[in-house]
Amino acid sequence: MATTEQDYYELLGVSRDASHSEIKSAFRRLARELHPDVSAEPDADRRFRAVAEAYEVLSDPERRRAYDRFGHAGVRGGFAPVDTDFGSLSDVFAAFFGETLFGQGPSAGPRPARGPDVGAHVEIDLAEAATGTTLAVQVRVAQSCEACAGTGAAPGTSPVTCPGCGGAGVVQQVSRTVLGQIVRSGTCPRCDGAGRIVESPCERCEGDGRTLEDAPLELEIPAGIHDGQRIRVRGAGHAGTLGGPRGDVYVSVNVRPLEGVEREGDDLRVRASLTMTEAALGASVSVPTPEGPLEIELPPGTQPGAIHAVRSRGMPSLETGRRGDLLVQVDVRIPSRLTAEQRAEVLRLEGELGADAYRSDDDDGFLGRLKSAFR
């Protein structure tokens, strides 16, 4: 796996708004330049692995979005992972050059293949996202057929080597050009790339070697998860072929919003509505939180639009576990309909208050004294 932290877009030489075709074209060009049969540069193999890793991420829409938002950490964590092991890079290499990273050609024959991944979706409340939870999820996955032990052949029989490809699974043509040896290969039409033929298919799996079954999955959802993030459950996906490892399950988590609460990273924002009198005199208000209503005290002289922070009452951080803040934004309601007597009373009160009544705490501090010195 490439260990460089160089920007994936820079590695491929494309802009951050490059289209899928531009990314693919850039990778094809770089891959051919860095092919060991063409490039004499000593670090060609390392550079190829780096551009292959970049291509794997940027060619996948979901992984690309995670990379654009979180960088390398977003595609190497538990929620938007990237498999850049030798097996996956070999597949990319073979797609362009007909051989693996280690020089093995199709003559090596079919090898155990990892099973496909499975997607699933769950919904949780914001309160569950705040504390973390465990859910029972049902996924439909391919399991190794018990009747034939995964061979696909009826009990008492075995698959035979494909005579069309000699067990390789592919047929190939080799030609030499000024750029070196070019190998063109294609899937064997007789065995569909399996390298073997099942003459007497298993009745239960119909020769596939696997059967679809509903499998229970216990999903641990960590505290602080964000809406739209994915959780990877390793080895819970479809069974592999020829004894290959199982794929993974990617569970997309949807966090249902809580009315009156907006999430901003690890902080939560709510609004509190005060009358003009409550804002002037101070008041106790109730605001919604994932844990339920919370009573907070707003001080006298609270201004319209002021934000009152309640420390450590937001969402926990996925990385540190520390909780963000609850940000209470204050709306002040001003009377819009006053009788003549009420209007006169307000004017009388305004006259009695004077300028000092509108001075904030900052005006009494160092900044206030500094302003006074220059008046």
C-alpha cells in the first residue's frame, strides 16, 4: 500500500472538480508510463502504487466525497474505508496490462477470490447517535453451500479443468511493440473465467457453490456518528469463491433529526425565544436536547441574537469522545401592538433608564475604559 500522504488529485495531475473520465484517463496515462517494462525510474513501482491508490479512491463517488470532506483520514477510518492491499491493486494492474503486481500472468490460473461487499441501511435517533447503540440488522448474503461444500458440483463429483483455457480462466495474446511486451487477455468463453467446468451441478446451489441466506448482524454504532456515515463490518459480506475470504458489509447510518435542534459538527444549536421583559430581567427557558428538555438560565440584559453556550452538552466526538457544546441562540420578541397608555408607559420608562442602562459588561471592563480614554 502506498504510504504517501500526497494529495490524490496532485498524484493524478487533475483538478478537484475533474470528471470521472478525466480521472480514468489520467490514471491510464500514468499507469502506462510507470509500467516496469517501460519505465526505467527506480521508484516507478512505488509511484504506480500511489497513483493506483489515488485512482481507487477518486473513481468511487462515495469514497471521493469522503476524501473531499475529510482528506486521507476520511478514507482510511472505519466509516469510509479504502482497500488498497496488494489484491485490489493487482486487479487494477491486470485490468490495464494483463498481469499482476508480482509479474504473475493469467497462466497462474484462477485463485481464491474475495466475496463481494454488501450494503445495508439503518436509521437511528439523534439521542442514539449521542450515546451509541447496538442494533440487530438482517442482511442477505451468499453463504458457502453446505450440500457441495462450496464446490458447485453435485455430491460425489468434482469440477474438471476447462479444456479451453487449461484452467487459467483467460485466453491471451502476446505482442511486442516499441514500448515493450503488451499482453491482451480476455475471459475464457467456455468456463466464464472460472478455469473449471462443473459437469454435474449441485441441485441446491445450481452449481454456483453458494446460496443466498438471511444472516443476523449485530451492529455497534459508536457515539457521535454523523448522518450519512458508513460502518464497515469486516468479513460479514458474501462468501468468496474457491475458499476466498468473505466480503464486508457497509452499513449506511441515517440519523433522524430532532425537532428544534441543528447539528453543527459536534455542537448542537437551539433557539430560545424571550419577551422584551424577560431579556431585560433574565429568565429560565427550556430547550430541546437529545437527552430531553434542558432548563437553562439566561442572564439579565440578554441581547437579541446572543448565543449562550452550555459547555459539554453537545454531541461526543468520534475521535476523542469529548462532547461539543449546546449553543442557545436567543430571539427577543418585541411588542408590535401597544395601546396609547402602554406606549406612554414605555416612553416614560425609556426616559428614566438613560444611557447607563444600556451599557454592557464589556463597557465596564478594560475595553470600555480604553474607549473612554479616546472619547
